[in-house]
Amino acid sequence: MGIDLLFDSTERDGWHVLSVGGDIDAYTSPRLRERLAEFMDDGHYRVIVDLEGVEFLDSTGLGVLVSSLKRAKEHGGDITLVCTRPQILRVLGITGLDKVFTVRETIPETPS
């Protein structure tokens, strides 16, 4: 049993910022899916997912991010990732998802 995910959410310039801490794996990714779905169920389709507190991200976590991005785009929104951790950036690069998501080093003051 892995460490549970920790979440913190704020709003900035019409974007919902979800800061995630812990490992995103088969055990914890359903919680990430639930949290992103809650945002979108409330009509918030512009989301920044801050992965700075994430130590590990596996294929189930990537699947959650991709399916959430698809849903956001269907409603005219977007998901931006914030990440500087080399191990997470490597996973995004290997899978080509660094070309699918906007990946930033910091939470932008005014997201575009």
C-alpha cells in the first residue's frame, strides 16, 4: 500500500490550480481522477496540475492526466502541468506527453 496523495487547490486568474504530493500510481491515481473530475463537474475546465510534490508517476497516472485533458478540451478548457523533477519530465518525454501538455517550470502568474 503506497503513500496516499495529498492535494491542495487554489484559484488563479480563472484557472484552478491543483497541487499534488506523493506517488501517482495504480493505488493513488483513482483519487487524482476523482479530484480532477470534481473540478470539471463544477464547470472548471482550465486546470493547472502542479506536480512539484510528486516523486513517482506511472502509466495509470498518465492515463488519468490524458483522459482529464481530453475532457477539458471537449469543453474549451485545458490542463497545464507544472514540473521540474527530472524523473517526471523523463516519463513525459518518453511517452511524448511533453508535446501534448503545456509543461511549465512554475505556476504562471497569468496563465495563457
